[in-house]
Amino acid sequence: MHQGRQILVLLAALLLPSPTLAAPSTAAIDRTPEIEEVRNDVASEIRIEMTSPGQEGLSLNARLSEDGGLINLPISWRVKGFGGETLLTRDADFAELAAEPGDYIVEARYGMIEIERKVTLLAGQHLGVTFVLNAGGLRILPKLQQIGLPAARPFTSIYKVSGIDGGSLVAITEEPGEILRVGAGSYRIESRFQPGNASAMTEVTVKPGLLSAVEIDLSAGIARLAAPGADDRDVVWFITDAKGQALPGVPGPAADVVLKPGRYKLRTQIDGREKDSIFTIEPGKISAIIQAN
């Protein structure tokens, strides 16, 4: 297992907008992560204010941990009547609703976390509820040893390790340095670059109210492919490793391919004509491969 470097920083960093170390890719990909679970066991703090009949209502907010400050970033709130009708939807750090006495279902989503809780409002009361999400943040930076961030697109998957939902996919990200807000617990991180065959895996434990920063250094090199003068032609690169495993064809007259160290066969198609060659990849180095017409 590749060991990533882990850094814990204070809660304040979690409550700031996410930093971006590289521009996000515009390549098509399903970026909709799975919610790790709908939780109804989240702890909460209750405040009851006595009020006149007809002035009853609900006030909702949340914090990451029991001793943390209130979250000041948008939370997706939904309040439904016990019959299922939606009474309020709001994306904000808090939500308020004037409501008649009765039972309500409160739903909230923050990052990868979704909670659901039944609350009962009695006559003559204004009920304030602060949910304790028991959540932290996860910031992942995949890169190549001695090279840093390549032009190839990073692709990182995060899986839950601990709990009854261990093994489930929590999130997918293509953005280096993106902050993901997840429930406290252990996670497995798998990173790779596309196009290419290099990958790495590590595990991290997220603690409530803290940001866990993980840097993953892949031992790999780059094949910098170029076919000068073929800008307007149909070019496809086919790469096969020493074990005979073939990568999907890489289209275009130029491309950076992130590869494990080793010896590779290259078949280049230009306007239907093919050329074969052999090249070697060394860790932390860029190999320029030029196919002349």
C-alpha cells in the first residue's frame, strides 16, 4: 500500500472556501458521489423558547463536532410535514420555519453527509435544534514524484473503510486539492491519472472538526507523445506494457501519458497508417516520443 502523508489542521480551515491547486478538468465524468449514509443517529442540541400561541417555529443549524463552532457554509435543508409534504427548502448555514405544533422531518445535507431527524414542536414553543454532524474534511493532492502535477487528469476515488457501510464509494474527484466534507472514520483513497496506468492507494482517518490533508506521490514517469504536422489528421496512440496489457487508445496529435516504470510498445496510427516503436519509462522523468510523418 502506498503511504500518503497526512496533516491535521484546525477546524477554521474547514469552514473556509475550498482552495484549488489546479483548474478542474472539463472532461465528461459522473461527478455525483454516493451519499455515505442517511443518518438519523446524529447528536443534537435542543433549545426551547416559550412563545405565544401562533408564534411557534423551528430554527436549525449545525456544527461539525461537539466542541466546534457553528458551520457558516451552506447546508441543504429540507423540512417536511409528517405526511410527506415539503414545507421548506433552503441552502444556507441555518434555516427557520414558522410552523404549527406537530411532528416534522428535518433533512440536511453537508458535503457527503446527509441526516434525517424527526422533531416534535409543542404548542407555545419555538424549537432550536443544532445538529452535531461528527464530520471532518479530506483534502487529497495526487502528484508524481520529482515531477509534481502533470497535465494528465487526476482521478481519485474515496471509499469508506470503517462502519457498517465499509467498502462503499463515498466520492470521486478530479480536482487536486479539493476539500471533501465527510463523516468521521477511516477511508481508503485510490488515485490514478488518465491517460495512463499508474495508480496508488493509501488510507486516512478523518477526525471530527479537523481537516486531514493527504499527499499521494506516485512513482511514475510521463510519455510525452507528439506527431508534428499531424494537427489536422486522425492520430491514435496505442500503448502496451511488457506483460501485454494494453491501454485504451489515446487520440490526438499530442498527449502526456502517465505510466509505471518499465518498457512499452507503441503503435501509432496516423491517417490509417501505422508505425511501431519501443520506449522505456523511468520514475520521475519525462520521455519525449516524437513520431514523424
